[in-house]
Amino acid sequence: MTGPLQSWLALPEQQPAHDHPDLGHPDLEVIEGCSPAERHDPGGGESAQLTSMRRKVSELRAKAVLQRDPAWLDVLSAWEERRERAAARRLRGMSRRRQLAAATADVRLAERERRAAHRLARLELVDRIWQRRALARRTRLLDPTSRLAGIARVHAATSTGLLALAAAGIVWTSVGVHDALVGPAGPVLAYVVEPLFSLPLIVIMAVHAVAAQWGRRFPAPEHRGKVYGLEAALLGATVLLNISPVVPGLGRWVDATTLLAHLAPPALILVAVVLAPMVAAFLSGILADAHVAAADNGHRLEAETVDMLIMVTKVRGAVAAGELDVPDMAGRPSTEAIRRYFGCEKRRAQRVADALDLLAAVPDSAPAGVTA
């Protein structure tokens, strides 16, 4: 037994069974300790018991080789097959969810990019629109003709607004006076009472505005007291007619709010009467200067230079008329006096004062060869 066992132990690692499916492998033949001829020769001098034992040992050794084949370990059980299928289904589900999440993220990113591009395009469009508006406004501000048209529009709008304010005040006061005189159900003729006092105020206001547009003052100095007294009397009568129903002694006192409500319509008329001449005079002066600047646009001088020369001429005229005082030891009015007289900004008045200084420094002698 020691000879075949030692030979089997000294053998190298056996190859898998699938490499030598035949049980009669040459190695097995050597391990058995006898040749094939000896196995087939039963009369070799050994007993039948040894032959049987030798055959049994050969079968056991062949079985051991097959049992060591890795295929026995690779075979899955039914439970393992179920687990493998469940794991495969889970992996496929995870792959599908990953693909779906990636596709959803791509779609959302593309949608955000589209919205961002749309917002940027809208902002760029708005910027271009405002840029064109700014350029158009700049052109209108620099072009004398456009500035003249803009001032004319403002003049028309302000005149219309003040007239509408005065008309609203007259209608309001007419209703109040009608109710105070004859009651809400009284004759319609009572509505005419209040306009009889308000319309002269509107006429005086219109005359003031027209005079301001022409650079004149209304009324004339000899009639100012009469006109101002007439305006005060008409306005006082209008106020008295409106507040008479809520003043103790003339009517029935209610409260201060009701009194203010009756005072509001005459106040609107007073605002229109005061503001209309002032606005007309201011805008008319600007219109006159803008008209000269627009008419002289074809000259080689800049519009600012032309404006300064016009102001210098006006200052000299005001000094000659005695409307501007010239300080002692000075050849021109002060910058502050020029600013107050024309109601302009200080920078413009300073340029006019500098121009007057330059003109005063130039001698008035005539050129050679020219006689007076």
C-alpha cells in the first residue's frame, strides 16, 4: 500500500475531469501500480482479493479527481437562481432609473437654458429700445427745432390744463351757488349766477397770459390798482357765494370739513388765475430764445454762443433802461443780478458776465481809414 500511495501523493495537481473524460487516464494507470496488461491478466500470481481491492482503489481515486472539479462548485441551487434573477431585475431597474434621471436632467437643463436665453434676448431688446429712445431724446434736446417744438407742446399742454382747472372750479362753484340760492330743485337759471363772477377772472387771466407771451405786462401801471381791486372783489364775491350756506349768520354751520369743501372751488379758480400768467411768461421767454436759436442755426456760430450774445444784448438793453443796476467802479451788472433778472442758472449768467468783461476790455476805436 505504501508504494501506490506514495506515488499518488507525489503526483502533480490533477487536471479537471473535463480535460480527461476517460477514466483510463495514463496517470491513473501508473498510480494503480500495474500495467494494463497486468490488469487483464488475472493469472499474474496475485489473488482475486487484491485485484478487487486494486480496482476499488482505482475507482475511488478517479472519483476523488472528479469531486475536485470546479464545476461542482459552480452549479447554482434553486434559491441562488432566484436570488440571481432578483438581483438582475434590480440592476436593470436601477439602470433604467439612472437613464431616466439623466434624460430628465438634460431636458430640464435645456429648458432652463432656453428660458435664460429668452430672458437675455428680452433684456437686450429692452436695452435697444431704451437706447433708441435716449438717442431720439438727445437728438431732440440738441436740435433747436426739436427743442422749439417741445416747448410749444409744453406751453399748449399747460395752458389747456390751467383752463380745464378753471372750468372745473367754475362748474363746481356754480352747483354750490345754485344749491345755496334756490336749493337743489330750484330753477336752472340760478346756475348762471356764479359764472357771472368767475368769467371776468378767467378773461383777466387770459389777457395776462397773452401779455406775457408778447413780453408785456398787464395791466398798465396807471390801471393796475383798478384791475387788482376788481380781481379781489370778484374773487371775494365768488368765495362768499360758495361759503354762505355753511357760515353762521348766513347759513347753517356744519363742520370745518364742509367749509373747506366749499372753499376748494374758488381756490382752484385762484390757482388757475395766478399760475396761467406766470407759466405763459416763462415759456414764452424760452420760446422766443429758442426761436432765435433755431432761426440762426444756419450760421457758423454754435447755438450756445448765439444764446450768450443774445443775453449780452438783453443785459445791455436792461442796463440802458435802468432795470439792471451797475455797481460803482464796475462796467457791468453783477453775476447774481443777471441771474435774478433773467431767472437763469448761475453758469449761464457767469458766461454772460465774462462776455461783458471781454467786450469792455476791447477799445471802441474805429479801424484805420474809417471815419465816424
